[in-house]
Amino acid sequence: MSVIFTRITSQEERSMVFTKGAVERIVDACTTVVWGQDSSTPIPMTEEYRSHIFQNMEELAKLGLRVFALAHRPYTDKARVLEGADLDRDDIEKDLCFLGLIGLYDPPRPETAASIQACYQAGIAVHMVTGDHPGTAKAIAQQVGILPADLSTVAADVADSMVMTASEFDSLSEAEIDSLPTLPLVTARCAPQTKVSMINALHRRGRFATMTGDGVNDSPSLKHADVGIAMGQAGSDVAKNASDIILTDDNFASILNAVEEARRIFDNIQKFVLHLLAENIAQACTLLIGLAFKDLDGRSVFPLAPVEIIWIIMVTSGITDMGLDMGLGMEVAAPDFIDRPPQSKKGIFTWEVIIDILVYGIWTAALCLAAFSIRMWGFGDGNLASGCNRRWSAECDEVFHARATTFVCRTWLALFLAWEMVNMRRSFFRMEPKSKKYFTQWMYDVWRNQFLFWSVMAGWITMFPILYIPVINDVVFKHIGISWEWGIVFVEVVVFFAGVEAWKWAKRVYFRRQEWKQGPTSRIDNAETTRSTA
């Protein structure tokens, strides 16, 4: 960048060109140099002086300083320079006199290093694309943790690929870029097209790329990335218009907060769908398998009456479940959200979710059918009588008690499954792994999400009127109030929790082994953040 200053006095009018910029560009435009602290006389620029200048530049860059060169020359054009006049830059920035180097230290924010470390922990690789000198970019990247502090600890070919200049990167073909052991973590002296090429290279490797930037020259890459993030305070209007997200505080750490919120929402959607579909599977299996229970007339005796089914669908799985699933949607982020790799692009229906739907649905249905069978054949005479689907009679007393027991089990298991879904892998009794409350932490977890807590309570309370109010229970719902059968219900609940906890334990063992087999490098497999610093 160059400016022209004009000093007008009564004796003379004198104009000077002052230029600052990248050291290489300025030195190429200089024909003279002021050398020595006590000298102000320009002398011809030689290769020896150029070598000294570049050597000093490298030493300053190694300290993490942004290095600029200063130069000037008299402006001898006789025409008065007017503001806004159309001047030829090539004519202005030539035959300059080199004055010196300036090293500016623009320290990264204190929270940047911790945020980048957290990004790597979350499986997100951070790349720096900058207009700074390679030495400056490398030093800053090592300070904040983008690069290892000691590059000698990695393989030589990987170390060579970690830091590149834009000219080196742009000179490579797509095939050569794709064959690199790793894409450059630091790319210096970047032009806008270099940043776009980096995004394309990430896409060819199947990565999800996020670009952050603030300048006009960042707008092409912001638009080209999967998600463009502009700075709200220092960002240009062009960059903001090209981006998808604007950081109002210009803080890189805010991106990690966005990752936490995104993972929380994704997890809660999975929990919502998992709970809803698992309950549908349980309902369908209970009804279909229950058709095997035949009365004296050879007709199926329903373990759940039609009105009970409607109640479960409209209330327990409708109004109450809406509260349950909305409560699941309000869950905070899981304690281990930062330790998980990014989600794949397959959506919420992963194999884990699909298998969980089947396991929880079938397990709930098995317990409901077991409750009906235990009450009928374990503690009853097994007499399914005749016409018990239509009305109560003395002969149908056993069926009505068994049906009530099944209905209570079905309702309670649906409610308790919502609490188990707060975390899809961790134990309901140990959702906070760092807590010292070994036996009571689950109480705090249950109470923390009060919307979910009161939704469960609503489903639990509304069950008693239809269970014990005369006419409503035996005429409408085709069951009658239970007494000692509550013991069956409590045992079923204990077995339910034991089965779910055993399944979660098996999943934890499986995924730990998978992670051990794949190694730590497998964590960074989907997400990449490209950060522009200039």
C-alpha cells in the first residue's frame, strides 16, 4: 500500500511516496537503501543488502511477528495530486528507497489455543490459510496448537506437507494434492484462489469443510465451503453476505460453542425419534403376539383392550409423549460430546439407532406380554373364559386383572424409557462420569430437566383414575384395579432397567473396542475448519 504526502510551504511544495507491504514485494521495487543507523544517504541496493534484509525478516518471522517493509521516494510529478485522482500504481511504486523492517506482534486470543485443542479432541482438524510470511504463520500455528511444537516428531514427508506457501500449493495438480500424506495445516501468502483450492481439496477427501474469514478476499472460499463463518465486528459486508453464520464476538472459541449446540440438537432429535419409534414397535409387537392368546371360543383375548390402546396412543404416546419428547429435546449436551468424532452425513438413522429401536421395542413388548402371562398362568388358573374382550364377568376377572397389569407395565416402561434415553450409551445411574455422588447422581439428573420430569409425572398420575374409578375401568377400559399385582409391575420395572443397562454396557464395550482398533487418528474423519487470518 502506498500513500503520497505533499508538504506545502511558502518556499516549496514537496511530495513523497511512502510504501509498506510484504518484504519480498517491497525489496523488488527498491533500487536504493538507507543502510546504517547514523546514515540517511541512500546507496544502491545490492544482492548483499537483499540477503541481509531477508535474513532479518526470517529471524523476526520466527518470533511470530508479522513483518512489513517500509520504503519511500520523492514524487516528482509536476501535476498536483488530487484526492481520488486516477494514478498508475506501477508508476508510483518503483525506484523506491528501502527504509527498514517492522515486526508487529498480533497475539492470538488467550482462549484460542484451548479452543483449537478442543476442536482436535472433537475430531475437527484446523487449517490456517493466511497472507502472512511462512515463518510468522508457522510460529503462530505452533503457539496455538495447529502445528506440533516440534515438527521433528512427525515423519519428514508429513512435516513437509504441513507448512506450504500459496505458490507451492497452487503449483501442484489436483492429483499431486490428493497424493499428499496430509493437506497443509498452514498455508502462507495466500491468494483468494488458494483458499478455494484448499476447500476443493478437502471436499475431494470427503471432508465437511467450514471456512472462517473477515475480508473481501475470503468471500469466494466462504461461499464455496459447506459452512461459511464471517466475523461480525471486523468482517467486511461482502464476507458477511457470502457467509452462512456470523460471529458477533469475532471469537474463534464461539465456533466450539456452536459445535456443542449442534451436537446437542442432533443428539436430542435422535433421542426423540428413538423413543417414539421404540414405543411404536413395542405396541405393535404386544398386539400382534397377543393374538396368540385364545379363549374358549377360539377367539383372541387382547392383552390390551382397544380403549387402552387408544389411551396409550392419544395420551401416553400422544400428549404425554409429546411432553416426554419435548423434554428430551431440552436435554443439555452430553458430558462426552467433545470426545466424539463428527457425525456422518447419513442422518439420524445410524445403525446404532436402528438397532436400539428394535432392541428397546422388542424388550418392552416382551415384558408386557410376560406381565400378562405371569398374572394369567403364574398366579392365575389360566382360564381366558369367553367374551372377555366385550364385558366384565366373574369368569373374566383373571383376564381383567392381567390386562390391567399389562396396561400399567406398558405405561410405566414407556415413561422410564424416556429417562433412559437421556444418554444413549451411558448408564441412567451414572450419566455424569466425573461426579462424586456415586449413588445419588441419578436423582440430580432426573430433576435437572424439570420439563421431562413433570411429563413423566403427568403420565404416571393420569394412569390411576382410569385404573381405579368404577365404570371407567371395567366398562370403558376393560380392566379392573389391581392390588398385589403391583409386585409384578415393580419386578418388571427392575428387569426392564436391568435389560436396558446391560444393553448400554454392551454398547460401551463394543464402541471402546472399535475406537481402540481404529486408533486415535480415526477421530478426525469428517470435519475440517479452515481459518483465514488475513
